[in-house]
Amino acid sequence: MTLKSGDLKDLIYSVFEIDEYKSKMGDDSDIIVLSFTMYDKYASEDLVNFIEKGYSFVLDADATPVDEERGDYRVFVELDRDHDSIDNIMEILDGVKKLTGKNNYRFRYYKGFKSYPVTVENLTNFVPIDPMQYGDIVSESNMFFSLQLETDNKNSN
């Protein structure tokens, strides 16, 4: 089946995650993982096929159930962490926008709770494109979340 503009309208969440999930293709410092949540199994399979066939820079794409009762599925997309990463994310999102008719996408990075509008500037500020930079950001984030958890535990006692 060939997808046309608007075929996935109202079938995808407006917020997607970057680097929240581990790569199945290799080391997380070398691979960026995007995850989109879809409202339907068949829509998620269509998006996987579209992404795998439409973007030569994509290493892998896959769909897995999130909440079978509600029918939600997560689409994972893996791509190299390199100097083209930001442009590649924007290119994928451009295709997703055409399929869904949505233009107001936001992203969350790593374990963050806050979402940000998808712009080149925001992606550049949050998404490390160098493996060494990724390691530093993950270490800082893990320290922050550990301190936050300690504070929350002390406050609840």
C-alpha cells in the first residue's frame, strides 16, 4: 500500500521522544533512537514501512505494542549519531507531517519530562550528535534524576 498525504491523520501523538529508549542496533552513544506513539497497529506498520523505504539513512524502524487495550503502538526509528543527525530528524518529521497533516510536533529528550517544539535550534541544543557529547549528557541527566529521586524520597518521609 502506498501512503498519501493525510493517510495517518489523527493516528499519532504530537509528542515524540528522542534517545529515551535503548538502541537494538548498537551502542546508544553511536545511534539516535526516535520513538513515535501511534493510536493504531496498522498505522504504526504503515509508518515503519514508509520510514524504512523512504530514508536511506535510517538504520532500522520497528513497531511494538505499548497498550494493547487501547491499541497504542510505538514506532522506533534508529539512525546514526553524526553531523547529519539534526537534518535527518527534520527530514523524517517533514514526511510524518505530510502523512498526518499535523504541524505542531514537540519532542522530549532522554528522560526529560518537558517537551519542546521541533526546531533545528531546539534539536541542536538538546540532541548530541557526537558520541562523547552523548556520554556527558547522559551522565549529567542520570545525576540530576538521582538527586531528584533522593530529594523526593526525603520529602515523602
